[in-house]
Amino acid sequence: GLRSSPSFPSIQCRSLPSSCSLFSLFSSFVFVFHLLASPTEMLRGTRVVELPGLVPVQYCGKVLAEWGADVLVLRTRQVHVPGGPVDLARLFGTAKWHSTPLRPKESEADAASVRRVFERAHVLLDPWRPGALEALLAQLYGTATFPPPQLRHLIIVRLSGYGQPASSSAHRQGLSLAHAAGHDINYLALSGVLAHAGRRPGSPGDRPVPPANVIADFGGAALAAGAAVAARVAQLRTGAGAIVDAGLTQAAAHLGSFVYAMGDALFAGPPGSNLLDGGAAPFYRTYETADGRFVAVGAIEPKFYAAMLRGVGLAGDETLVGSGQWDVSAWPAQAKQLERAFASRSRAAWEDVYWGTDACVTPVLDPTEVAQSRWATSIGVLDARGDPRGVQVVQTAEDAAAPSIRSWLQSDYARLVEHHPTSSKL
């Protein structure tokens, strides 16, 4: 949410459209931006400072850069992970500008440069635990006021695992997790989303299994980018800044709002036994093909279900057609029929049968297959490195981008900027 402070104008977060999956959010971005003539123009002139830390903040900065903002990553440290040190400021670094390593607490020249960068920026992405940014700004500006008067215009997007404490009393009483460590699995657990993930009742090792860390970590980062844009709109109108509390646990709960709202209708049974959460319905699950690969079937609506049956050669089977689709007692037998049918051909063969139809049948792709898939090829969804992108953007060449970043950094440009983006398709 977006929190107000008596000493710092802010804006309030209101309800947004519900979504039960990160893919729905991603798809809505793609749809909106395909309607725009030039996505790189949307945030042109917006200056974003990205502090290093949580990986999601790197993704949030990447999204804002793809939408046209000038994003400067202030590099202050490296993070060590198994396998060696990783410079987190370089993850999701396409279309960003990276500073040389700065030590504002040790060098007055660095401190002066950081102050000037902050004061000319519009948005600051803060992935640090509560109190860390406050301490840095107190050291830079010599005041305990947060934010200092020189930065009252600034939009501060605070990405954290559990969100900022609602009050100082909540923190004193030990209710807040704001200072605690965590990862995507912890955020999903507290949000209620993990309880619905990856298990079937009675199966060996019946327990919630976390999906890849995309829902809280990167769904939260995407929502944070959207909140930053909303705050920027208000900033352009009023000149006031905002503090955006972008807790990843809150984001996971928000993305799961469809599950909560439709609990009695679609998720009344134990996790893994419902229509949308575990493959109990034969028309909403995956099937193994003759080559050991899989296809995904999502033929919920009757006309899509009929198209799926036609493709697999079972359109005339009375146990499957008509009201039989919703005969829950028949689902296990129907699933067996479909298992045998899909096992008769390879995944590629089924892709040929169903591609472009309304049967809601698609191949289950490994990440290494996406770049060469029909879908990716048809819309150009990958960047030059083979990574998915949210919008169709041609990155600005250095010669064209340099004036905007130079006008921001001015005399600090030469000493701050380590390397520049190159001209390429994102």
C-alpha cells in the first residue's frame, strides 16, 4: 500500500483488479502496451535511482527502464551467494545505467554526488530493511527528519519482504516482521497462497510445494513498478513525493485475492482437489504425451471443452460430452480416457493439432525451449539475451540516451557512470 505521513505528502492505495496469477498480470501489461505506439516514451524524463539489495528491486528497475525511465543503479556492494560473488546491480540490468561503486559514508566526494543524484531524481527504489535508508539520509543531510526537506519531492518505493510496520507500537510489541529476513516461500506462506500450491491430498509427501519464486518476488516488483507510475502521475500534478510500501507478502496476498474471493465456489475442497489448483478436473490439468513430454489442458468452458475433445478424437464419447463434463464422480474415469488418448502422440504432434484453435491445449515448455517456440517467435517476446520481456521496446542507442542521463547527472556524469547501454532489442 501507499502510506501517508503527517510530515510527508503521500497517496493512498485503492483496490486494483483482482488476479489469481502472475501470468495474468504479465499478460495485462503486454496487452496494454501493444496498444501504445511507443512504450519507451511513457516515462521519458523520469529519473529513477535504484539501490542495490533484494533481487526484486532489480526487476522493478528493469520494468521502469523498459517503460522509458532513466534508471541509475547506485552500486555500493557485492553480495556473496553459493558459487561466488554476484553483483546484484547487474541482474536485470538491460537498459539501465550503472554507477561506479560508491562509499558515501567514507568519502565526502561520493556523499556530495549521491546527494545531487537524489535531489534531481523523481523516484528512489529502496530494498533495504527499515532504518537503513533513514540512517543513510541522516548521514548525508545531518537531520533525523525522514525524508529530509531537500527530498520532499521524491517518490520512495520501499520494497521489503513483510512490509513496513503500521505503527511504532506494532514494532515495539513484536508484531512486525519488518526487520526479519525471508524469501519468496515465507511470503507465500503468510499470504495464504502457499497453502494452495503444488500438492494433492493423500499423495506421498503431502505438503505445500512452493512454485518458482515469481509470485511474491517478481509479482510484487511488478506491482511496485505500477505504484511508482501512479505516484509519478500525482507528483507531476502536485509536485509532492510519496512513500510507497511495496511489501512482497502484501503483493502475494493481493495477487491471491481471486482465491480468497472465490474460496467457497472454486476452492472449497482441500488444496489440490479443486477445479483450478491441482488437476482434479480432467479438463484442467496436464497430460503426458508419447515422448514423455506434457501438454496443458485448460478447457473449462463447454465450447472449449468440445474443441479439446474433437482434437483428441473423443467428441462422440457419451461419458465425456454434455453434462458429463461436470459430473465430478466421473472425473477419475474421464481423466484415464484422456490420459490414454494424449499418450498416443508426441507433444509436437498435439501442438500441430491444437495450435490456433479454441481448445485451450498448449505444450508445456521447458525454459530452454521458450526462445524457439511458436509463441515466442510469433510475437517476439524475448530480448536479445533470450529473457522474457513485458513490452515491445527497442532500446535507445547510447548516442541518443546519453543527453538525458547527462542532463540528470551533470558534473557527476564522468565520475559516476561506469558503462552505457548499447543499442539492441530488449
